[in-house]
Amino acid sequence: MSHFGTLGDPRTVARDLGRMLQALSGLMLVSVAIPMVWMELWAVPAMLVSAAVPLALGTLLARRYRDAKNPDRFHGMVVAASGWFVVAVFGSLPFVLVAWTIRLDPMMLDAPTLTGRAASTVAAFEHPLNALFESMSGFTGTGLTMTDDEAALPRTLQWWRSFIEWVGGVGVIVLTTAILSRPGSGSLTLYESEARSEKIHPSIVSTVRTIWWIFLLFTFGSVLLLWLVGMPLWDAINHGMTGLATGGFSITDNSIATYDSALIDYALLPIMTLGSIAFPIHYLVLRGDLSHLYEDLQTRWVFLSFTVGTAVLVGLLVVNGTYDSVEAAVRYGAFQFVSAMSCTGFQTAGGLGTDWTAEAQLTVSLGMVLGAAAGSTVGGIKLVRALTLSKGILFRIAGVFYPADAVRYFRLNGRALSEEEAAREFEEAAIVAFLWFLFLGVGTLTLLLALPDDYTLANVVFEVASAQGNVGLSSGITGPGMPDATKTMFLFNMWIGRLEIIPVLVLLRGLLYGGLGR
């Protein structure tokens, strides 16, 4: 039976899902240290139970199907798509169990009694759909949230939100490969299925371990920088993790605007930029080869796009008188555009969905759709695809003026591609871009039908682009009071955005035809 009509050998999928669940349980067990340090001992049982469930299921699957064959390209896509969804489902357990521990406290664990916004913030996670939304938003590095007041969350949940976003920035499969895989175990196939392709070393296991060492180094530097410019240590730890992972979860009610500090705003710009550059470039630069900062096509365009986009946005803010001074327009415009295009989602500008003009909102939306470098922690379409499409269109047009038998080469990032190779690159970029905008339209239509008339089209497009681009900036739509249809649509947008759509469609097609017995 063809792969296109079934999910193939389910044992391969089950084994690799088991490994991912084992890795997830390890994250939860590590996180038990947080309630113990902060004396939230009532949360320890919830975290232990949350860890035990995926550990038991993951171990069962991994051991029972340990002799399954290595994944091929099809299995890799199925594992990636199903694995990210399954991890998000089980990653929601800490939210649900901690919330219900506070509500019921059945074992007299001395859980806190919450009132006001603190109570409503935690109570939102008693509903599994809200908890799943938060977990999916975290692992996909989106940053949209179901909380009313992040500062009111227990330290345990503040940490879990930041931690899963930090892990998701590099990738769940990358983490699993680094910890559990061995050479020759199909790791390359899984690595590529998570929307990554460039290797640092010939061995994929060595590659992912190097990526994690780089990520750890940059995380430490980010936390230190934020602490030095005046952010409290706990805040610096959380924002350093989510800023570098370009995720955007915050532990304060108004994101980075809470601090009202230009110094903190400007300190976060290089942190978000680090997360926007591909890991292989970081590796080469750390080895002393600084030329790649301007020779690499994507990296060069990261800096150029940040500069041009910021200039356009600042110009719009100044012309429309959004702020009282040019200095304020530069400060907020630069931060919001870099936050958007890096797909971080930190917010400093109050009134983003109300005071900013539609033109300014759509400029930020364009940055969210585009994204930064492939191979980094960002979402969006990715610069390399946008550049491939633009250069490919010019290449096709120029071809009209050449003789039919002319031999031409398509040059992209130092590579000289034949017309056949260029056609494949162009086709892949065009397919992903088309699907991206297709589902952006589907999400926009769904929200327009489900939401009240209080929101403009610019608000809706902004929010859907933020979800699908895994950004997290909000025009005020996202919250626990959203209709379930809107939450479900956003779950789908975040899921396909993180995996660049194709693996999710492969999984859904396999489930559909497998379910029909074809």
C-alpha cells in the first residue's frame, strides 16, 4: 500500500513518539525544582503526575517498538506533525493539574487561595482547551496566551511557560535527538522534518548537540545582559529564555512595557536578533569567521530587513502623530518591528490594536508573515523563501530574452543552480508561500465569522498572522473569552506555522485515507 494512502508502518511512528514523550517527561521532572525552590510545595504532586503520564506511555511505546525500522521521509513528516501535537497535549497537564490543585486542594497541600484577576488567570487553565492552547503556544514559540495577568501565575507555571517556549525555539525533535538518539537511527530524517536542513557537522547528533551548546551559551548571555540593565533576576531568566527563543511569553501583565525602560527595550534588540540568525552561522562566527555575518544571504537580509522595516514603521508613526516625539516613535517602532519580524512577540507599545493606524498594523503584520532566517528559532515564511521567490521571478522573466538553447544558472546564496534545480527550489518556495497565505485567509475568515463586530479587518489579519507566524503580538483578540472555534483555529494556525504546513497536511491526509481503509 502506498504511503500516500496510509500512515505507513505505525510502529516507527509509535517508537519515535515514545522517545519524544520520554524527553517531555524529563523536562517536567527537571521543572520540579522550581516549586521546591520557591516553596510552592503544593505544586510538586501536580508536576510529578504530569511527568509520570508521558514517561509511562513514552517508555511503553519506545520499548515495545524499539526494533521498528528507521523513519523514511514520509514517516519523518508524520512523526514531526503528530509529535508536536502530542507533546502539546501532554505539555498542557501542568497547567490543568496546577489549576485544579489550587481549586480543590484535595490533599490539603496548602495551595494558595486566589481572588480577583489572579483567580481568573489560573482558573482559565481548568478548561483543557485553554491549557492546550497555552501549551501549543509555548512549544511552537508563538506567545499568544490565555492568561489575564501573567504576574499572578504561580512561579511554577511562569517557569513552565518560559521553559517549553525555550525548548520549542530549538525544536522538540532536536532535543529528543540530542538526548536519546544514536548515529544511524534516522535522526537526519527527523531533523529535516522539523523544518531544518543545514548541518554543522556530518553527524546529525553532533549537529544538534552543538546547536544546544550554542543556545545555552546565548541564553546565559541574554539573562546576564537583562539583569545588568536593571531587570530583576527572575524576570531576566524568563525573558532571556523566551527572548532568545523568539517566543515572547512574559511573566508580567503588560509584557516588556511593564518595565517602561528604554535600556531594557534596547537590550532586547540584540537578543531577538540572535534568535533570528541561523545556528550554522552562529557556529561559524563563534569560531572566528565573522565574514558570514555579511556574506550569508539570509543573515545579510535579516539586518537589512530589520533596518528598512523599522524605518518604514517609524515613518508611519511619526507622520500619523502616534507618539509625542520622534524619539518615542523610534524606540517603540524599532522594538515592535524587530519583535514582529523575529517572531518574538514581546510588546512595548500600548494601544497596538487601537491607537496604531491600520497601515502601521499591516506593516508589523508583513514582518510577522515574512519572518527571519531559516535554521533559526523564528516562524513565518522565512527570508530564504521570499528571496527565492523574488529572485526566481526575475530569473524566469529574464529567460524570455535568452535563446532557447542558452545555458543559464540561478545563483542563490553562493550556489549556482541549473534551471532544473532552480525550478525545484522555486516550486518548493512557491508551494509553502501559497499554502501559508491560503491558511492565513482561512483563519481570517473563521475569525470574522466567529468574533463580534468590534474588531476591524486589520485587527483580525494581524492576530491570525501572529498565530500562524508563531509571533505572539496581539491586537486584543486573544484571551480566555474567545469562542472555542477561534481557539481551535488558532491551535491549527500555530501548529502548521511551526512545522511549515507540509508535514501537518501529510499527517492529515494519511489519517483521512487510513481511516477510510484505503
